[in-house]
Amino acid sequence: MTTSHDKVDVLIVGSGASGAAVAWSLADTRMRILCLEQGDWVRSTDFPANGRDWEARRASGGDWDIRPNFRGRDSDYPVNDDNSIMKVANFNGVGGGTVIYTAHWPRLHPSDFKVRSLDGVADDWPIDYWTLERFYEENDRMMGSSGLEGDPGVPPRTPPMPPIPLGKTGAVYARAMNRLGWHWWPSDTTVATQPYEGRAQCINLNHCTPGCAQGAKASTDITYWPLAQRMGVELRVRARVREITTGPDGMATGAIYYDRDGAEHFQPAEMVIMACNGVGTPRLLLNSVSGRFPDGLANSSGLVGRNLMLHPWPVVSGYVPETVDGGRGPITSLWSKQFYETDASRGFVRGYTLQFNRGVGPVNQALAGVASGQLPWGRDHHKVYRELLDHRVGIGVACDDLPEEHNRVTLDPVLKDGNGIPAPRIDYTISDNTRAMMEHGIARAEEILAACGATRVHCSREVLNYPGHLLGTARMGSDPERSVVNDWGRSHDVKNLFIVDGSVFVTGGGVNPTSSIQAIALYIADQIKQRLATLFD
């Protein structure tokens, strides 16, 4: 038996980075807005940083593992990523991935929007950086970003708080970059460096990714959602959506979902907004099959689920003689844009950001040392461990990941979640262009670590960092045959269906995407508000 609810004006599916931003922005219209979230609220007292076992809980199989297949909470859905070198990372709960992200806060570059025009590959976006600039700034204020103005490697921006300190590790990197004559700058983050809008400043409690018990790291459960709820937005948790429904006219009519007890509900709506990330959104669209939409909703182009971009991310690590920060404090300290733009002499197009990291905690150091073969068993075990602990330096190579249609999300024919909804299947390979980019970035990172005085330098090309950047699977564009949504996020096929998450990315850039995802969500919300009177004409 299906329970039906009163119709709402706007139904948002997903409460993470984009869902929270679009809910807050639309709240001033006084429409009745409801967000369905398959996870639950997370209490800061439950974060691993409250205990000494934080590394174990963050590690493989722990309840705060970033990968749903290993974390295995009842609010998660499984992902078949066997046919992908990159594994899916996400979080299902209020705040979504912002609960577990590193809070690194770069923006896409202007060139990322014009890759076809500049480099003859991929496609241009139907919008440009300057269209999003004011929404980037608004989002920086809402999330509370910290950074240092004046970076010559990026367009101007005005973070409301000063940057996080470089620390001992950052100072080592900065001196090495100065010796090489390469660009570096303190990283933008969403870690509060001073009291901000009720959030306490960072006290270097622990690594940021398992959730910030201090509340210094911005996540949408403590930034956008309290404001949106005070403005009348309803957030309904433990509501797992199975499909988006449509009427005889081809318009979206709402969503069918399951509650925490497995009971089926129908939530009718005038407008539906998808905000489930670049894997969750195509999964639901492909599962929303009807006579009118036999290949899935909004999929006349055949591109729903295609062009998946995951940001291959090798990490090069080494060990310096001096004691540095270890696993204390925000993981990022500075970035370099030295190799971001295309230089044809390198043998590939586009480029990458170098992201300079602090170290890891004692448990992860032991595990990393054993895995890399640098920490022996036997009589020298403790001696070598002392030489490694709090001496680690590491550089991530955030590679631009160009769209390819064979990289895709489909529905797995066998694997299902706890409510019987088909799980997503990931098929993904790393292109020759990206492989060449990775090798170039690894070589530059090795040069930097050598300039740091590091030894025991190590990089894995097979076990990569999994940043959870899920992009491109319902791309934005002007041509309905080559895109899923138009230049303001509306489905070409279903006029009251919008997508606001990373699915709409046309290209991925070489940066963490959360800032851009939220700027796009705010932009789409603004476009909806400007067109309310004629929205469905």
C-alpha cells in the first residue's frame, strides 16, 4: 500500500552540497519546498574525531569509511565499481559529501568552460566562469571560506576569513617551491580560522574528513540547512527515493520513496529538482522508466549516465628529516596552479592542480609504511616507524578528467539496495591523455619532494586516492541531442525537472568541485526565480 502526501511546490531529492544551496535560495519565494534525504542527521558527538579510534573508524570497513561499499550503513546503497580503477566515495546523510570532504575550496578556472574552443577537445559549457562569479562569492559567504586574496593563479576572490596557517609542513613545501621558482599559494578552504556565524574556529582537533566535531569545517547541515528550515523548508530524512513519476503530459508529478521502515510513499510535486550527485542522479533517472520514457527519464539524448568524470588523483609521498605536522589539523595547506593550463609541449591537453597535504595519523602511517614496503618487520620496525611518523609529506595530483561517453553509470542487473532498488554500475577507464598528465604531475611532485629534502619517495599508479568527485552524467548544454539539461539546469525533455548537482558538469577541471557545484546550484535557483511566472510555458 502506498501512502500519498499533500502536493508541494518544489520537491528536492538530496540534501548535500547542491540540494541545501538550492533549497535555501528558493526559500525566499515562499513556495512550499520539501527535500527528501535517504540518510539521517548526523550528530557532531558521533564524529570519529571525538575519540582516539578515529583512524580505525575512518579506515577500510569502518563506519566512517568514505566508500559506501565498505562503510555499509543501512542508509547507503551499494555500488558495483568492479570495472573501474577509481572507486566511488560518497556520504548519505544530511549534508551529503560535505560532511566528509576535505574542505578544499578551489573554483573552476575560466578556461575550464571553453575547452573545445581553446584545446579542440570535449565541449564548451553553455555558461562561463563570469556567469557564476557572483554565486561563487555568495556561496563563500554562506559556507564561510578562508583564504588569501591576490593569488595570481586564479581569478580574484574575497574569502571572508584569513587562510589556515601553513604550519610546519606547509613551510617546508613553500621553501621548496620558492627554490624551484614555481607558483604556490595558501589553499582556500571552508575551515573557520576565526569565529564565524556561530561556528568555532579550527583548533587542529584531528583530520577533517571524518566530520568536524569542533564545527569549524563547513558542511551544509550546519550552514545552509538551519537557515533554510527557519525559512519554512521541510527536510524529510530516511526517505529513499525509488523513481521520479510522470503524468500523461510528460511532466514530472513527484517521487515514490521508502521510509525507514520500508513503507512506500508517493510525494506529489509541481517541480522536481535532482541533487543526488553524479552517480545517484543518473541512477534514479535511469530507474524512472515509463511508456513515454522507456530509456529512463530525461534521456532522449542517451547521455544520462554517460561522460562520467572521477578525477584520477595519484599521491606522491616522502619523508623529510625535520618533524612536521603529521595528522593534526586540516589536511590541505597550499596549492600550485603552475601546471593547470594547457601546454602542448607536455604531450597532453589541460592540466592539474598540485595539492600539498599534511601527514597522517599514527595508525595510517603504520599501514601506509607496510603497504609501501618502507616499514619492515623485525628488529628495525620501531626505529624505522619513528623515522616515518610525523615526517611524512605528500602531494596530490588533481588531474583534469575529460568526458568520454564510455565512462558511465548504468543500472546493475543483479545488485540492489536494501529496498530492492537497482544499484548503480560504474564502467570507467583512465584515458591516454590523463595517463600522460598523471605521469607529468607525478614527476613534478617528485621534483618538489626532492627540493624538500625528502627520501623514501613513493607513488602508486594503481591504488589512487578516491576523491568522490562524481561529475558529468547529465551534462548541461544548448543542444538537446548532446546534453541532458539546458543552460540553466532544466531538462530538455521534462520542463518541470531540474538537475543541480555535479551531473551537469560539461568538463571536470583539475580542482575539487564542491565550490563550483554549489555556485551552479545557486545560479540555477536564481534562474528559476527569475522565470517563475512563465516557468512551464
